[in-house]
Amino acid sequence: MKEQERKELILSGNMYKVILTLSLPIMLNNLIQTLYNLVDGIWVSKLGSVHFAATSFVWPVLFLFISIGIGISVAGTSILSQFMGASEYEEANKYANQLIVMSMVFSISFAILGFILSPYIIKLMGGTNSLAEYSNIYLRISFLGFPFVFSFFVFNAIMNAQGNTLTPTILSGISAVVNVVLDPIFIFNLNLGIAGAAIATVLSQGLLVVIGVYILKHSSTIIKPSFKGFKFDKNIIKKILQVGFPASVGQSGAALGFVVLNSFIASYGNATLAAFGMVNRITSLIMQPPMGIGAALTSIIGQNIGADQMERVTDAFKKSLLISLCISVVGFVLLFWKDEEIINLFMRSKDDAEVISQGITYLRYISFSMPFMSIFSILQGVFQGSGHTKYSMAMAIGRLWVIRIPLILIFKHFTNLGPTGIWFSMSFSNFLICVYGFLVYKNKNWQKKVIGVEKTA
């Protein structure tokens, strides 16, 4: 399907068809990445629970830096999709050029900074002994892949804004397959251990960027970046930051919250930390469809707002919510019914009896909040697609800093629940933040076009 045909489908086609056409490739992409993460986790867990715990321990740190790239990507999808809906193709290309260069500047700076600060960050988080050693190895190598990660974020934004969610999926699939093949080679055959897992990931990320650059240069997309005579445009950068900054703050605030959360979890021991990481990877499988629909909503909402079609915006929200809730309820039943079998499937090291026990407890608690996690994803897609990322920021930060972490502190210091207090807090926070999100949705302030992307004469 060509870009113009996708635009016509988004602006006038059957809404269920629009949602499924755009979200299915994203779901597949997310599923591929989640399955890769699970496979990667299984390989790493064979080294020992402390190795697996290290990958979970440093992930929030990586995400804290990556959140800037995600913010730029969110801004790109939102603004570019609204320009697409308004048929302002020349403006869309100008913004795409600025997005790409901004992304590279940020990513290279973060790669250098992160590589230098890794040991200090891990020490600050409370990592010690073997956990600190393995975490530092994995974190430093992962930072080196940042230019690849950020570049693909922008490529993804450019494609998604045009309704092309299939191409990024194909590229991610290729990268994941390469990653899965390289993992055992680098980890075991070359005897690089946890460093091998990180190296395999960086190499596969680099492959994504090489192919993505080729597609942008040689494909017939409406948005086709060109850097001939490039100069930074202060007005465009300002507008990108207006939309991207709240998204970045929301993502980084959430990531920082998870860093703090990880420190609480680590205080209960490596078994609790490993259980937390494993269950999150398992539940993310169920959450991929709702997350895919939420991501697809960004371009659907953006293009229809750009074309002044608010009835279709509302229709997209309602039908996306219905599909997501149906999927998450099925996921809840499956996780609660087969909890022990599912945990045992993904934890294979010899010293994981306590990990399995705590993992089962956590899985039972978090399964109840699966429908609310789906609602969260859909509301995020609406607010990000409209360009009112301050609301998605409030949801992301509020869930952790206003609800979850305070609850965990209360349970930790005033009860004897142990890790169970963490599991309950995580589930309950998902419910409360959805109540807030619906109140914002009903207020309708998010329906106003963002400043600087109004349809021009």
C-alpha cells in the first residue's frame, strides 16, 4: 500500500480496518522484540540469576537516556502526521530533517556520557559485588549503541506518521533474528558472557540503521529527508521541543522512577529483582497488542486532527479501547490460570527456586491490572497523537512517583508484607492512573491542535 493510499484509509476508511492495518505490524514488531528479550533473558539466565538480575537492574538507566530519543520520536510522529493530514508535505520534510540531526546530536552525547558514568551510576543505585560488575559491563556496551537506537526511533516516526507501520516491523524482525543468532555465539562460543549479549544487541541495532537509511534514500515515501544546505531552524526546533519535551520528561521521569523502584526491589535480594524482571518480560507479551494499538493511534489521531475530523478521532479511541480490553481480559485469564507453568517455562538456571516462587506471586497480582494497563496504552496514544504530551507525561510520571513509589514505601516501612507490598502497589497504581486519564479525556482540552502545526492556507 502506497503512502497516499494509507492516508486515504486513515482519513476515510473503516475504522476497525484502519486500526488493524496500522496496529498489526506494530503488534508483530513488539512481539518480535519481546520474544527476543525473552530469548535473550533465557540465554543470560543460563549464566546465573545474578547475570539476569544485572540486565534488569540497568534497564531503567538505559531507558532514562533513551527517553530523550523516544520524546523526539513521539514529537515527530505527532507533528508529521498532523502535517500529513493537512497535506502540508513540504513542512513535513523540513521537520523530518531537523528531527534526524537533533536525534544524532543527542545520541552521540549520551553514548559518551553514559560510557564514562556507568560505574558511578551503578554504585549510586546500590549495586555491589558481582551485580555491580556485570551491570557495568552490560551498561557500558549498551550505551555505545545509542546512535543506532535514536536513529531508528526517528526512522520509525517518519514511517508511522505516513501510516507505514509495516516497513519498521520488517526491519525489526530482521534485526531480532540476527540478534537471536548472535546471542549464543557471543555469550558462549566466544566466551564473552554478559558482554556478548550486549555486543550482539548493538550489532543488530547497527544493521537496522543501515537498512533504514537505504530505504529513506531510495524509497518513494512522501516524507523524504534531504540534508543539502542543511541549517538548524530555531522555530522548528522550538516546536519539536514543545511537543517532544513533555514526552521525554514523561518517559525519563518514569525511567527514573523505575531506577528508584529497582533499588527498593534490590534491597529484598537478587531473587526478588530477577522475579521482577522475568514477570515483566512475560506480561509484556500480553501487552504487545494494546501497546501496538496505542502506538498506531498516534498517527491515526494526528492525521485526523490535522484534517479537522474530530468525530473520527473519537471513533478511533472507542474502537481501539474495545479491542484492547478484549485482548487484555483474555491475557488476565491465561496468566492467572497457568501462572506456575508460565514462570517455569522462562526460568531455567539451577539456583532459581526462590525466583520462581516470588515470580508466581508477582504474576498473580499484576495479572489483575492487565485491563488497566491496556487502557493506559490507549490513552497515551490519544494524548501523544494530539500533540498534548503533557497529559501522557502526567500519566507516566504520576503512576510511579505519585502512586506506586509512595505505596511501596508505606508497605516497606509500616507492614510485614515484604515483596508482596511491591506487587500490590504496582497493580493498584495502574488502576488509579487510568481514572485520571479518563477524566482528562472527558475534559476534551487535548482536542485542540498543537501550536505551530495548524493547517495553513
